[in-house]
Amino acid sequence: MGTLGRKALSGVIWSTAETFGTRVVNLASFLVLARVLSKEEFGLVALAGVYISFLELFVKVGVTDVVVQRKHLLDIEKDTAYWTAAALGVIAFAVSVLIAPIAAEWSNEPEIVQIIWWLAIGIIPLSLSRVQQGLLIRNLKFRSLAIRNVLSTFSGAAVGVTMALNGFGVWSLVGQQLTSKFVEFLVLYWVTRWFPALKFSKSSFQDLWHYSSRILGVNFLNFVASNTDRFLIGQLFGISSLGVYEIGRRIIEVIIDISRVTISRVAFAAFSRMQSDINRLVESSFFITRIAALIGFPAMGLFMFFGGEITILIFGEKWKEAGMICQIVALSGLVRLAVLTLPALLKAKGHPGSLLFSSAVQVAASVVMALALVSFGLQAFTLGWASGQLAFFVMLLYFTKRLINFPVKRLFVFYVAPLGAMLCSWVSVKALEGLYPESWLQLPYSVGIHGAVFTTLYLIFVLLFGFRAIKSVWVELDSLLVKGKKVPGADF
């Protein structure tokens, strides 16, 4: 196994441990906060977060991605990227001061002004650590990134929960976010020990901007896709409904983040190092896709079929309305997992423009469908918004086929076994319900019974339908773990 393969495997292991650990901590703190705080308080911070996330786009401006993607990174390029992000951070903070009163007027929520101002403070440490994060990812040092995220997440959760239990209300959510960002900033400087020189090159800036501007466009459209729904819900349905929506999508976003952050971040770094070898890129992508489908599809299936029960069990009866939201978001999550590696492939091969166009199509489709269904209520709006993922799915397949001659048909083969096993498991669970005692179908027992039976049946069905795919994954993983073996696709 090559050095890159060993580093990539180490990266996957550390990223998995980091992402799982941080998301579990976030979810645990969220459970406490959800039972202490009101729908309106969650809605206020969620709406304020839309404006802050928008400003953060211009701070990030693709700096981390361009540091990772460059074949040869010069010192002057690192310095230029750093000071560019720092300047944009100061500008973004100043803009937040100006837009906060406008946001309050639009939303008719005067309290949001102070929330935006305080959250905007977190933009400064974010802008001063973009290059450091890129350097760690570029060198596949995911252990250091894991330390950063774990420390910042634990610190933020501790502050947020402590403030909430002591009656700080909405400000506990603000304190949680600010604490996390400042701890991230301090740890990144500690682990990298990299500090910029007082140098800036106009030519380096122009060269970096050519790539990073397209990443900025992609990130902007991702922002629109991730936040326009919240903005529209806040305007069309009210702050309370936005709180319900946030709860409904939270668990699914945790699961998606575990997959996306763990796999996509490592994949992009590894793909960038092998960008000139198309065969290795394709086989490595297939290897990751098989794992994502076999594990991720049933995870989404659990929430698609039993999301209503799970939401009530975890968050309480007052969040019952969020159950259907959870199920719809899980359906869109299934589509997102199906093309998990394709954005990383396009970026690594230097085609961020195609990713930008795909994101634009997704946003347009989501907005059109959501507004078309808005009169039918919050659940229908959510379904319309989620349908935009299908457009993104189609566009990614089109561009990867056209630009890098990606064998799309082989990709669909990997979906058959997990999808078939998932559907058969659900049908079997429903058929077996008539055999259970009545008490087993009541919360909290129903969640445990349904989850255990669904998971057991999925393992049985996926072995029946996809034994060859599972065997292939096992052989490739074994090749990564045992030095000296090498299987095509495993040495990514």
C-alpha cells in the first residue's frame, strides 16, 4: 500500500472519530437545549445564522480549497491567501453591523439585532484560520483537525448548556457558537505553528482568485441551498415554524455531516494528489461510494420510515410536528449520499465551474418547487425544497461523465443492493407488526423494536442481494490495512 493510501486511511479513521464524536456531543447538547428553550428562541438564532453564514462565505472565499488543491504551494501564495481572508473578515464584521437593523425590520424581530452583532464576532477568528486549516488538510493531518474540532465542540457545548440551565435563554445558543469558534482558532494556531509573513503578491492573488472565485460561487449557492429554505420559512410561516423545521432537520444533518465531512474532505485531499491519474480517481471514487451506500442508505432509511417516532422520543412531544420534516429531509439525504464523492472529483480535477452550475440548477429547482407548494403547509414546502436534490444529482452525473469520462452506469450498480435491502426490510417490519404485543408498538418501545428489526433484516437482505459488493469492499479495506497488498481502487 502506498504512502498516500496509508495517509488517506488514517485521515478517514481520524475524521470518522472526530466527526462522530463532535456530532454526538452537539446532538446531546442540542437535546438539552431543545427541552429547555422555546421554538421562538431556536427560530431567532436560526434566522440570525442565515445572515452570519452569508457573510462567512466571503471570508472563506475558497481559501482552504485552493491551499489544498494546488500541486505546488509557494510561501507567498500562503501569505497572500491569509491576508486576503483577514481583510475580508474585517469587512464582513463591519457589514454585519449595518445589516442587523435591516434584518430586524424584515423579520419584525427587534431582538435579532443584538444576536447578529454578537454572532458576527465569530467571523474574525474564522477569517484568521483559513490557511492553517487548508495546510492541515493538504498534508492529510486529520489527527490535528480532529483535536481542534473535538476541543471546540466540547467547549461550546459546555458553555451553551450551562448558560441555558442558568436561564440565559437565546443567548446560550450564541455563547455556544462563539466559544466553539474561538477555541477552533486557538487550537489551529497551536497545532500548525504557522504564522504569515507581512507579504502580499498581486500576481499570486490573481492566480489564486481564478480558482477560489469559482469555489466561492459554489459555496454561495450551497449557502442559498442550505439557508434560503430557513429564510423563507421564517418569512412565510413564522419564527415558531422555523424552530420546528430546525429540529426536524437536525438529526439528518448530523448523519449527513458525518458522511460528508469524513469522506468528502479526505477524498478531496487525496483526489487532488492523484488528479493526473484518472483510473485511480475513478476506482477510488467507486470504493468510497460502495461504503457510503452500504452504510449510509439504511441510516437514512431508518429516519425515512420511522422519523416521526424517533423525533418524539428524542426531542419530546412538543416537537411532534417536526417528525414529518425529519422524514422528508432523510429522503433528500439519501440522494445526497448517492453522489457523495462527485463534487470532490470535479474540484480535484479543476472543474469547480461545473459544480457551480450544478448548484445553481439545484437552487433554482428547490425555490420553484418549494414556492409552488407553499400554500399546502410547512411539510409540503419542505418536500418541494428537498426535490432540488434530484436536479443536483442529475447535473453531477452529467458533468462527471462529460468532463472526466466517469462510468456512470457502474455507479448505479452500487445502489441496487442497499436500496433493495432497505425496501425489503421496511416491508418486512410492517408485516411483522401484527405479531407484536400492543405494548411493543407504543413509545419508547416501538423505536427500539423497529430499529432493531429493520437493522437485522437489512443485514440479511444486503448479504443476499450484494454479497459480491460487500466482499469487494472487504478485500479493498484489507489491502489498506495490510502492508504489501494492493488492490485497484483501494490505494487512494
